[in-house]
Amino acid sequence: MDRPSGPPRGPLQHPDREPGPGPDPDRPPQRGGLRGRPWALLLGALAVLSALAVTGLLLSRTGGGPDRAASPDPPGAATPATAGRSPAPPPTPATGTPQAPGRTPGAVAAEFSGTGHQSTGNFTTPGGLALVTASCPACRLAFTVTVLDAGGRAKAVPVIAFGPYEGTRAATLPPGAHYLKVDADSAWTVRLGPPPGGAPAALPQAYAGRGDRLAGPFTATGTLRAEGSHTGAGHFVVHVLDADGGLVDLPFNAVGDHRSTATSRLHGPGPYYLDVTALGAWTLRLSGG
């Protein structure tokens, strides 16, 4: 139906009442009732829902609530008083006797055993030459023995091997407390003690063995003549050491099958030792120069 044209209608007036003032032409029209504010209602509802969601999240994390007791912390959870303060427990040390009875007074004496990578307890050495006897018969990978002082500084690495190992090596150590760091993939034993004792043997002398060995003691003056042979793969290295573990000479340093003669200049009558590093069988014949 077409709406008749004409001037806009004014406000409805009662016939018995005075006409009221009309709308203020300078005041913008206002929306009345709930129809004019749909977006305000929607925003208010979203605010209420957000507040409820945050409250529920806080209650679920703290385990609190008006009708729910706080649940205990999960196992291993750190509390504010201990978070970041409790260090991880140290690895189980290798078993052993830091000072074995019945040894020469004042000489280093300790024996340890373990499996895999481990650090031992402390032992004390008066300083000088020590004999290290190590065994890892079932090792398949690297087997190393490192001697460290109480501050964790490496002082000697007497054993560096790959695969099954059994041998004796010399270690020259300062006086004080030490411990061992052993790297292995199987069961092992390490024993530390004084070097071989007894009266030093006079030249000529002959020594033979297989693998790592400490030979001696022997006495000599002037020039030492050594005939050495090695059969097999790997290095053949011989150090001449004095009674304190000091290096006197390196007469042999070869790889694989080897046979040669070397001379070394000695500093006094000794006693002296031969620290042999080898994989195969070897012989050493000593005589004066």
C-alpha cells in the first residue's frame, strides 16, 4: 500500500493536554531500549565467559576450589624452596680399597673395580713412580684409565687401549690425593702400587713379554745398549725411567714388526725401569756401552 506523501508527523498529542515541547533539533537522536545495544550485550557476554574460563583454568592448575582440597605435587616436581638448588645425585663410585693393608708404608696402594664409565674414590700417593695394573678382558671399545688430582686435573693417562686389555704401566704422580676416571664398556679392575722392588739387576739383562709391561729394576752407568724386537701390529714404544719416574730416554718408537738397536745415556747408577707399550710380543736385551 502506498503511503500518502506529506509533511512528517509530529509527536502524538492528547486533545485535552497542552502540547509538550518538541524534540531538541540540536540534540542527536538516541536509541532506546535493548534494541539499540546488541553489540554491548554481546561484548558483555563475552567478558563474562572469559572471566569464567580464566577462573576455571586457575582452579585446575592450583587444585583448589571451594569444595576441593589441594592435590599434592606430582612426583619429581620442584617446590619453590628447592627448585634449581638440589644437584643431581653423583654417579655411584667404583668399589675398591683406597689404601690396601700390607703394602710398603708411604707407597701408593689402591685397588678398584667396576663396570663401564666410573670414577673411583680418593687414594693418596707420596709422589714419584707408581705401577698401574689394569684389566678389562671383555672390553670391545675404548678402555682408558686417567689419574686426576683432587681438583680434577689429569696427571697421567697410563692406559689407552681398544678392545680386551691386560697390562701394567708406569705413572709418575705428584704427592697428594688422587682418583681414577675409567672409561670402558665392560667390567674392569685397576690396581695401583709401588714399582717392582728388590735389588736392581746388573747388566747384561734380558726381558720379554706381550703387551704393556714395566720391566726392571736394573742398574747401569754410562751408556745403555738395548736390542729391541716387536712382532705384531700397533705401536712399540719403550721409555727408560729413573727411580722417581723421570724420563731418561726413548730408545724405541716404532709401529708393527720391528727390530733395532739403540743406545741411551744414563745419569748415575740407577735403578732404572723400562716402560713398554706394545700390542704384540717383544724382547729387550740390555748391556753396557
